[in-house]
Amino acid sequence: MATIYRKYRPQIFDQVFGQEHVITTLRKALETERVAHAYIFTGSRGVGKTTVARLLAKAVNCLDKKTRPCGKCANCVAIAENKFIDLIEIDAASNRGIDEIRQLRDKVQFSPSIGKKRIYIIDEVHMLTREAFNALLKTLEEPPEHTVFIFATTEAHKVPATVLSRCQRFDFRLAGGDLIKKSLKQIAKTEKLTLSDEVLDLIARVSEGSFRDSQSLLDQLSSHMEGKGVTLEDAVRILNLSSPQEVRRFIGYVDSRETSQAIELIENLKSTGVSIPDFLAMVIQEVRSSLIEQIKKGQTSEEQAQFLRKLMQAQNELKFSPIESLPIELMVYEVCVADSEKGKWQSEKKGTGKPNSSDQNSKTEEKKIENKKIDQSIEDRKWKMENATGEVKDKPKQKETAQEKPKLNSRDQKPTRLLTNDMKLAIVDEVSRKKKTLGSLLCDCSIEGDSKQVNIVSEYPFHRDTLKSEKNLLLIEEVIGTIVSPRVKVNFTVKQESDLAGEIDSVFGGS
């Protein structure tokens, strides 16, 4: 018994779904007898490129002048049964060399045996070698009148421009979910299969716009139905997929920063054999749909957009990860633990209106204050650098109006804070992240001080001079200013210089 996608392959133009822009143009060309000598059909997998190529071959050689292709004449039936000798289909993935193309070029000169034209369909044409393409160029430029070339490819950008310029190009579209469900319903009705809307939604989402993939999934489910319907739970189990409930539960765990529950859910999926890449793709689709809905409603969705970027980054890292689930686990950690602010995008999604004006005004004021702090920090660093080079100038005063300058009580003033071990480690880690060699050198130094002054004591004068070089000094001051205080002063000393007197006394017995 033939599989569903082969059994229900379109035999006439009217049976093709979702490619009306292609079908309309080809029909007009057939009516006006202006069929081109070379076509290139490009698009994602399973959208009908090879099917339409075979339909065009039928239409060109159809014996019925009114309806082309009719699907009933001798030529149409022969093409449908793969018995038409004037239709030559070539798989470029396995016949990609120059020798195969030379043989094809020699056979092109022969007239068709049965039909009006000889059709050459070359699938995955981008797999041909450069030499093979060069051998084909002359034939494409001046082909015999009785020959039509139809190229199909999923990666048109790999086809040389010299070949593309000699062909009429048709871009095939991915099918929408509603279109796939419509086609599946027609097949299910013919096959007497009972499918719920939830199952159809699942198949449409997993197939990602591919008719062939959706029909293959339906074929897989049909063997388990045994004359009865299939539930969503059964479909998830049979296709070994993650359910929509698991996807939404995972998103909820990440939003509420429930790290252990999110990691445990991933572990459960792995133990049941669910594909982590497929699960991550479903999560991305769900978050994307939610983001688009918020944008349509005019709501702010920055937190959700950031989450979507992290998901896409994890998806890219899956290709190179030694452990399949590691990228998504790291993403969960970064969002739930490493990020200091809790995301609000899921809770905003549940809301019904736009954020009120008072919230927007407060965010605007906070942004202005933050920008002012950054500007003041830059001015302070410039002043310190000028003093370090000998050009001593008056320290710029902070520009504040009487209304903007706050009056501090004694309890509002920040006391001097001593450097903690965590702050020291943070300084070394941040410097190492930006410049590994400098971080390694700083790791061997002693870092002491408080929020007003930081002393970096190195073992040797050479190390001190390296740390104090212009580029390194700017980097160290920037990191310390960010972690400790923007106005902290950084000093560099050498351990031998500070302990020199004590060492001399211990050697010569001085008091």
C-alpha cells in the first residue's frame, strides 16, 4: 500500500495547495504557448517543488488541449506511473559530477520519442559541482526547441548566478497552519480517519509548513488508530513529542524563576526519549507567538524579546554541544539565576491593558538618572587620566540644578565599604573576561582597600608597570569603578618596596 503523501500527490493543478502564484503563471504560459526552456523551483522541503515540476511535464505533453494537464490521457497516465520515456528525473545529490552532465548534454540533442517535449527534472540542483554547472551553461543558453529543464532546490543561493540568469525562478511558499489542517482534513475524510482539532494543530505545528512532513505524520498516526480516533495524548506518545502543556509549563517555570522545576522537566523529557531540539523549537514557537500577540496589542515586551534571543542562542549552540541538553540548561540558569531582575513578560501577557502612564513616567525618570550617572562617571575618569599624565586641572563639578540636587541626611550618606572577597573575585573575573592575560597577572596581585581607594600590590616592578600602562589602567579602573564605586582611586605598588626596610633589618640585625 502506498504511503499517504505518495497516494495523495496532486495529479492536476487544481489539487495543489498554497502555491497559487506559481500555478497561475504556469497556466498563463501554457495558454499562450510561451513555456520557457528552463525553470528553477526553490523553497523549503515538502512544499511541492517536484510535484509541480511533474505537473508541468504533464501539461506540456498533455493530449487534451482544453484542460492541461487533464490527468486522464495516455501521456498524463504514463507520467503518473513513471513510464513516460521523455521525462528524465535526475537526483543531483548522487549524479553531481561533470561526466553525468556531459552524458545529459549529449542526450539533449535527441528528439522526444512520444511527447511534444522532452523534460529534464534535476532535483537538488545546488549539489552539482562547479565543473558540472559550467558544462551545463551552453546547453541552457541555446537549448533545443524540444527540451525543457526544470531545476528544484532548497538552497537557491548555492546555484551560480550564471545559471539563475538563464532560468525563470519560482519561489514556493511554506504552508500556513490553516492550509495544512485543511489538506489533512480532506485526506482524513477520504481515509475515514477521526482527528480532533488538537491533533491537527499539533501536526501542523510540528510539520513547520511542509505538506509532505504533515502527511507523513498523519500516516504514522493512522497505523495506530485501528478504526477509532486518536487523542492528543496518544499523538504525543506515538510521535514521541513534547505536549503543548509541557511547553507552557516550562515557560511558566522560567518566568517564575523556578530553576529546579525547569531542569527537572528537561530531565524527564530526556528520560522519555523526547528530542531536545524539537522541544526547544516548540518553546521558541510558543514564545514567538506570545510576543507577536503583545506587539499587536501595543504592549511592551522587552523581557520576552530577551528571553526569545536566549532561546535562539541555545538553539544555535545545540549543533556544537557535547551534551544535547546542555545549551537549554545553561539558558535556564542564565535567566533564572544569573539575571538580577525577574522577568515580567509572562505576567504582562496575562494582563488586559497597556502599562499605565505613571509606570512609564517612573521608567523615564530612572533612565534620565542613570544616564546622568554614566555621564558623571565618564567626566571623573577623564579628570583622573589628565592628572596621571601631569596635566592637572580642576575636577569638574557635577552639573545639578537646585531642584535636581538631593539633600542628604546623615543616614542617607553612604559609609565607606571595605572590599569583600566576592568583590575582589568579581574584579579579577571581569578583567579576565575582557583581557585574559591581564586577568592572569591581576590574579597574582593582592587587592585591598575600600570604596574610596583600592591598592593593587604586585610582586615585581615589571608587573606594576604592565598594570599601569595606559590601556590596562583604563580597563582596570573601568571594572573597579563598576563593581566598587565610580569615584574610587586606584593605586599600584610593589611588595618589595613596602617590605624593603623590614627585610634589611632582619638581615643585618637592625632594631
